[in-house]
Amino acid sequence: MALVYGIDFGMSTSAIMVGRPGGDVVTIQDPADRSRVSMPTAVFLGPDGTIAVGERARRMRHTRIEAYRDGFKGDIADRTPKRLGDQELTNVELVSEVLRHLRHLAAEKVPGKVKRVCITVPVSWEHQRRRLMLDAAGAAGFDPAVLRLVPEPVAGAEHAFGTDDFSGPGRILVYDFGGGTFDCAVVEQQADGTREALGTKGLDVGGSDIDRDLLAHLAVTYPPIKELLASDALDVLRQRLDLRDRAERLKRELSTRKSVTELVGQTKPPTMVELTRYRVDEIAGRYVRETIDTCEGLLADLGLGWRDVDAVAPVGGSSMSPLVGRELARRSGRRVLKVDEPDLAVVRGATLTARRMIAPKPVITSKPGAASADAAPSATTGPAVKPTPPEPFRAGTHERPKISTPPVSRPKPPSPSVPSSPSVPGSPSVPGSPSVPGSPSGSSSFDRLKTVLGFVVGAVLAVVALTILGGLIGVTPPGALYVIAAIGVGTFFGENFGRRG
């Protein structure tokens, strides 16, 4: 059996693994950080025109911040060239550079002919973005004939069904909470090993949203951090990126600790920051609730309920929070599986899927005619024992995948934390509307509308009150104070309006 590759191309990090003929899966480390399999989805352009990718790019950004970019996966369809130092690159070209780096590392560690390459994508991606991912992979040197796209939660299910915690037969709901998006899928395994993806659904929410709100909280709590975030100078952008990374790291540490205290040296004067798991859970709670609402919407689309699912498999880096496990258990009433290395579940599953594709064995398929929120022909991963499903989406295929329900999207309020690109590379741009057809239920759509209205009312009241107060004391409040007050009061009103029936 020839070699196969599995690639998880993520918003924050990416990874590649190699399946060898002997059956084992080889992990590929970032040469700049051998302790980790995944590497930052980041690109840096050196003064001599050489391109650095991954951890090396992240470390070099301090020397030339204007030549660094990350977080470009979500904007892959934006064809506007982005300036990196002295050159301009499109997001597709940036994606291609990361894929080229992954291919080089895999080929260097495990030489040989590659017969199948599976790249995972969010279920919410429409035909255009899938097509662009394949174009980027082709430009990176992958043979278009061996490329396949696999929905991220379907790859996660491939790994989850192989764990000791659940071997099937049965039906699981895969809860894939990543850095930039959330995806879920209901996958069923028969006694003969045949698996079917009954349906999938996506949401434009990820760990980066929590990081952004966490940084905004730190700015409100600690004035020196707020002052640092208010500047647009290039030298401050380096420090701002460090703060963003620090917020993400503190969030991860609080997955296993109840509180952390750390000195932030970038501020003037240096600031001692204290953060608790309770506060992080408060910030992350609304996003976790949205993701579980999406799961329930998928089940409703399929005519199912939690009682029809045997277990829930949380995968993705953002699912490692204890809050996710608690809320899934409470809302579903089902067993929540303990998936080993959930942040690597998708790339392992993609590698296993690639191996199954070239072997005469049952694989995960899309159930023909099943109700699915975001199911597309690319959910098929190969031949199956059951009736032949649609051909998998691949390079050279121009037929538009059938997506019955648009992905749920939501507006994101402005934040003083990390401005969007190009000021701070990597800030996602999320289009959307508070009410989208195909959302989990009419009541949840109405709740989101109330939340948005509450935010607007609160923000307006805050601005008016601050203006009146400034007039009374004869002082004009700074613009940053208006932003902080509007966001704080607006968020308070939005959350309270959204909770009331």
C-alpha cells in the first residue's frame, strides 16, 4: 500500500500526518518546535524574499511585523493581495505556502509515492472556498489527482470510532470546536464497520472569538493594557500580537488550573494580571451555548433528538476546556467520550480516511437522501458497502456541492482587542446576520435578534450617558473610553435581553 497524507489546515494551527504501508501513522513535527505536532498557520517574508512558515514565522515576526500574517484561512476567498514586506500575496498564495511547507516536511521524513491526500475543511465552506483550497494545494505541489476534501467533523469521527472509549456499532455526534469555526456531524457505524455521515452543520465561531473577548476583558480590567491596545504604531503591533498569544495561552492553562497570575512586561508600567477559570468560563459560555444549539439544530434537521445518539465526541483544540465537557453532558444527557489528543483528532482522522479510501474496506459515507444542514458531496470519503453515494469532491470537479441549509453566522461586535487585518494580521472577518435560515430553532433566532437589539440599545445609552457626564464636568471623554463603555454596557444589555423570553 502506498503512502497517504492527512492534513488539518486550521485557522490557528495546521498539521500533517503520514500513513505508511505497514499501517502505522507517522506524526510530523514543526522543526522549529519539536515538542508539538501542530504548527502555527503563519507566514513570514524575510528581507531576502525567503518565506518562513509555522513556529519559525511566528518567532521572526518581531523583526519585521509588517511582513507577517496569520489567520488567513477564513478569508481564503478574498482575492485582494496582502502586502508582506516588499511583496504582495493573496490569501490563496499564503495557504499554498503553508501547504508546501507541510508537504516538504512529510516527504523529508517519510519518502515515497503518495497515493491519497485528504485535506479537511469546515462543513460551512461553499464550493468556491473548497475550490480555492484545492487550487492552493495544487500550487503547493500536490498531485491534483490524489487530492480529496473531507469535512472536519467527519474526519474527527473516523478517529473517535477507533478509540477505546467507543468502538461501535452505534451513532455518535462529533462536536468539533476549532480555532476559527465550529462543526458538528452525526455519524453512524453498523456492525460490519460501514459508517455513514447522516448530516453536518457549521457555525462561524471558534476559539479565536473567545481569545478576542478575553483580551477585551483584560483591557477593561487593566488600564495599561487598554493604552497599549489603543496604539496603531508598528512597534506596538508586535506587543499586541504577543498579548493576543498570551491571552490564548492563559486560556489553555486555565483548562487544568483554577487561576493564573502573570506579569505583562509590555505595558508601562509592567502589569500583574490575574485571571480565573470562572471568568474565562463566563466569557466562553455564550459561544459554547451557541455551539450546542447548533448541534440540537442538526439533530432536529435529521428528525432526531439527543436520545437517538449513543455518545458525543468532542474534538478540536477549543473542546479541551472543562466547560465544554460539562455543558455537553448537561444539555445532551449522553456520554461524552474522552478523546485522546482532541486537538489532533481531525488530522489523525484525515489520515485514517485517506487510508480507507485506497483500501477495499467500509468507510464513512454520506447517507443518500438524508436531511443535512451542510452536507455536500465531499462528505463522501470512498466506496462503501451501501448504495453508491455521490463522487467525492476533488480537483477538476466543477459541479457545485449541494448544501441544503446555509451555515449559521452571527455578527461580531467591534472590540478594542485585536483589530482586523492588515492592522493586526490574523483577525477573522466574519460576515453574517443575526437571523439565518436553517438556524437551530425559531426561538434561538429570536433570542439572537434580541441580543443584537439589546447590545445596540445598551451601547447607545452608554454613549449618551458618557456625553452628558462629560458636559456636566466640563471634560470631553476620550474616544477609547466611548468604545469601552459602549462594548461593556452593550454586551450587558445584549446578554440580559437575549436570556429573557
